[in-house]
Amino acid sequence: MKAMKLNNPSIPLSKGDEKKSTFKFIISEFKPKGKLLTPFNIISIPIIITGVILIVIRFINGIGSVTNLTQEVPWGLWIGFDVVTGVAFAGGAYVLTFMVYILNLHKYHSIVRVTVLNGFLAYVFYAGALLLDLGRPWNVINPIIGNDFGTSSVLFLVAWHFLLYMIAELIEFSPAVAEWLGAKRARKFLSGMTIAAVIFGITLSTLHQSGLGALYLMAKDKIHPLWYSEFIPVLFLISSVFAGLSMVIFEGSISHKVFFNQISKKNHDAQNGIVLGLAKICAAAMFAYLFMQLLVFIHGKRWDLLNTTMGYWYLIEMIGFVILPMMLYVYSYKKKNITLVKVAAIITMLGIILNRLNVTVIGFRWDAAIRYIPTWMELVVTLTVIFTEIWIFRWVINRMPVLSESPAWVNEKK
């Protein structure tokens, strides 16, 4: 009789049977789907295994056993790339939720879930990367509770913004989890919380995107003058808009090829229009960013710095990774050229990486006798974080209604 109930959805299950059935379902979902010997798996698995070993060594022997960090340069690649750059790329979540839920631009609704998922995983993994960078990881609670530096510390604000925004994004994505588990009541309750979570999340995101830049305001004598200004928080915030949307274009292009079978024909047909719309927004945000950079540069009277090695590097960043992709976005939007939009997105992403590393690593203590250069172990651990995030992202996409349509019961009238 019990077997008949489990196999026949028309026969209601008891609470005990329902829990057992859900548990069995979740366990079954951990079974691999698709081919195991793919190029990505072959490349990523050895790196992840090596990275996990290095992380164990780091926690046993200390941070100095795998990094070149010192008391003079306490923040390196794991902060500059994993956290500061990664959070900028996750900015697409707050921008898209603002566009869809606040501005009612329903044209972009089909990509909201995958963008929120990407943003949530980015925050979880990059916030987790902070534990690797702390000499005493157990003290991570200090900036949250305001120890030592108090509640007036910028780090206190950033820590709380990170924590609360991860919760907000989890709530935004939770209806997809409820649909996956077939939890109708939970789905209805969680969907009712979406708008509140979106508004709260947008507020937090704008604060901590700029807050990450504010962390470097106290390092005026350590950051090269071409990258330091009192407007770093504003520049970080504006750049997070086109950084996040460029990541959406890049990730969306890959997802539409890898997960082709999960996407409806309607959403496939709408993809080009969505990409062109995002290109237009990126171009506008990049123009605002370039205008701000010019104001900062002229007001700071830094002309003499251009004819130096760091000055040439600054020009490469501004011309090659801001002006060029901005013009590509404008041209590709006018010509409806999707390929050029994708090229512009890749160049923009490289530019964001370059800018964040210029502020946090390359331009930080640029005049020191001994410069910080990350070890190969730091690079491997960084790749481990990225690859692990991609593995989980792929697992979720293959099982939950993220790119695919929601179950039929979601739209049933009661």
C-alpha cells in the first residue's frame, strides 16, 4: 500500500511518508547527470583536488605557507580578485532585479533567476574566500559584531551588507528551490517575500559595492595617485553596473549553448533582444564612469603622471578597456550585432579585473622595494574557488527550474 502511494501522486501521503519521499528525492538528485569526461571536468577536477590540498596546508601551517602576503601587504590576490572583482561581477543581480521588479521591464524576466543564482553563489564563495585570507579565520566574527574597530568601521558596514545581501538573494532564489521540491505552500509564502527581498537587496548592494571602494580610502599613501581618489566608492558603484551586466551577457551566451534543451523557444527567440538591451545600458553606464574618471583626473591635475610607466598602464586601462568596449557596445547596438556585443562584454570584464587589481594589487605599494607577487598556490586556490562555484552552478541549473519553465502547478488557480 505504501509503495502504491509513492508511485501514485493522486493518493495523498502521510507526513512521515512525505518526508521520506522528499529525502529520497534529494539524495537521488546528487547522482551525476550527463557525461563525466567533458573538457571542463578534465581540466577542473585536478585543479580542485590540488586546491583543496593547498587549502588544508594553509589552515594547518598558516597563511604564509602558501602565499607571499606580508605585514606590509596583508591583502593580495584572494581579496583583490576573489572578493573585490568577484563582487563587481555579481552586480548584475541587483541591477536586473531593479529593472524587472521595480521598473517593470518584464522583457528581462526570463534571465532574473539565473542572474540571482550567479550572484548568490558569487557572494557565498567570495565571502568564503575571506576565511582563506584571514590569518586567524575564527576572528571573522569581529567585523560583524564591531569588535576592536567599533561600529563606525567601514569593514563593519561591508560585513553586514555582505551577510544581509546573501540572505536577501537566497530569499529571491528560494521559490525555485520550492518548485524543485514540489513544496507548494512554501513556494507561495516565499514568492510573497520576493519584492521586499529585492528592495532590501538593492539598497544593500549599492551600499556595499561602494563600501568595498571605501575600504581603500584610508590607503591614500599606498595606492598610486592615478587610481586613488576620494571618489573610489562612486567609481566602484558605477562600474559594478556594467561589470555585472557584461557578466550576464557572457554567462548567458554560454548557458544558452550548454543548457540549450532547458530553454523554451520563446526565451531563445527573446535572447538577442535582451542582449542588445543590456548592451545599451552597459554603454550608458560606461560613459558615466568615463566621465567621472575624467573629472577625477583633471581635478587632481595628474598630467605629469601620464609620461611614466604607471601612466602608460593607466592609459591602456582607460583607452583599451573602457573607451574601446564602450564604443563597441554603442556600435553593436546600432548595428544589432550580437557577436560584437559578446566581444565588448569580454573586453569589459577584462577591464574590470584590471581596474580592481590596479587598485588592490598592482597599484598598491607600487613604489615598494620588494613587490607582492602572488604564488602559484594562490592562483590555484583562486581557480579552485571559481571552478567549484561553476560545478555547483551547473548542478543547480540541471535540476531546478532556473532556465527551464516553472512546474505547471505554479500557475494553477486555486
